[in-house]
Amino acid sequence: MFQGNLSGVTEFNLAGLTDKPGLQLPLFLLFLGIYVVTVVGNLSMITLILFSSQLHTPMYYFLSSLSFIDLCQSNVIIPKMLVNFLATKNIISYPECLTQLCFFATFGIAECQMLAVMAYDRYVAICKPLLYHSIMSFQVCSWMIFAVYSMALIGATTQTVCMLRVDFCKANVINHYFCDLSPLLKLSCSDTFINEVLALCFSVFNIFIPTLTILSSYIFIIASILRIKSTEGRSKAFSTCSSHISAVAIFFGSLAFMYLQPSSVSSMDQGKVSSVFYTIVVPMLNPLIYSLRNKDVKVALNKFLERFFCCKQN
């Protein structure tokens, strides 16, 4: 699939999270548990939204897309990571490495943009409730989803294609647990200025702009909520937004720590810890946050389970 590395490096060695043998098995069991919870949680959220008519609204349409993104992102990162915990040498081939980078970038960009779309959806729902159904029609929602995945594919493909011009000499140990852009560029023996500028531009577009969109949306949302006279109304409005705010804070906080600081002051060891949050922890937490802190989801889950057990008894 990928050709263009003329430097002779055909495979890389992933350093992983730690080089201490005594931690390999405990970390394997920990991340295996996280992976199981992530897969079950996101698949359950997608299934629940699909089969619960009361959740067939734009908010949950976007949430099911977010669960799909999280599910795919965890499948890109964690299975290879688990194998490497048990393997003597953490080898990944050059084509496999660039493929992993491409898919990681695709779903990472998609999650950034999807969280911004979800914030805009909450803004319209709370600040313009009478116009909500006309503004957030099924056609508009579909186009927004299409735009999110289009931007993700274009951004990831551009970054991956630009990596084909980078040469690697003798050094082939990636100081990370997956093929991320920064540690790959650190191994290069050719000029990476264009790649670094491109990475910075994409980071600003996919981290700073969505963050600005989310902050702007919630400034208007909070101002609108504070104008609600009813205490019950304010509580209900805050409850619909609190889960999204929690997910956004964890995801963009760890992402910004990794990608929006100068390479001269960044540490790859700190970066690996930060990466664990947005590649592994956030995909696990999102379905838990949106289910445990969302009344509509809990009601739909109870009804779904009642129907399921009634069908089994009959």
C-alpha cells in the first residue's frame, strides 16, 4: 500500500509504554480490561441508539457516530499494543506503521470535529429551541456527519502521503506504543520542516478551532441557561450538557498537551502518558459518561432491557 521509503528501513521497533519486564503482564491485563469495556460500551451505545425510537434525535445521532469513532480508534491502537506486551520484540513493518498512522489520524480528527458538532447541536437546542428541528434537520445532520468524515480522511491522507517523502536511516526504534507522527519524525534523517509545518497547521485546525467552537457554543449556552427562571429548567439544561463538557475536557486537554507545545520542550515520555488518555481512556469513558450522566439514555436502556428479557421469557 505504501511505497516511497528509499532509506532501506523496512520495519520499526516500538518502545512501548515501559521497558520494565515486571510491568508487562500487569499492563497487559489492565489494557485488556480497558479494551473489553471500550468495545462493549461503544457497541452497546450504538445498539441502544439504533433500536430505541426515543433516542432517534440529532443529539444521539451524533453520539452514535462518536461511539463508532471511539470503537474504531481503540481497534487501531489497543490490539497491537496488547500483542507487544507479550512479545519479545515489538516489531511493526513500515507499511503497517504508516497504515496505523493514517487510521489513527483519521479517527483522531473525526473525534475532534464530532465533539465540535455536538457542541453546536446543544447550542441550537438550548439557545434556539423553537427553530431546533428546522435547523438540525435529518438532511443537515447527515451533511455535518459527511463533512466530519471528509475532513478526517483528507487530513489523514495528506499527512500520511507527506510521510512518504521522509527518509529513515539506521535508527528504527519508535519511542511510543504506536506509530504517531512526532516520534516518527524524530527518527528521520531527512528534512522534516514541511511535515512539521503541516502537522502544526492540522493541529491548529483540528484542535484549536474545534475548541474555540465548543467554548463559544457553551458561553452562549450558559448565558441562555442563566436566563431560565425555573430551577428545574436550569437543572435539566445543565444535565444535557454536563456529559459533553466532561468528555471534551478530558479529550482536548490531553490532546493539546501532546500536540500544541513546542517540540523543544516536549518529552516523549510525558507524551506517551498523555496519549494514553485520548487514544485509550477517552474511548472507554465516553459511553460511560453519556450513559451514567444522561437520563434519556438510562430510561432507554431500562426499556430496552425490559423488552429483551420479556422476549427471552416468551
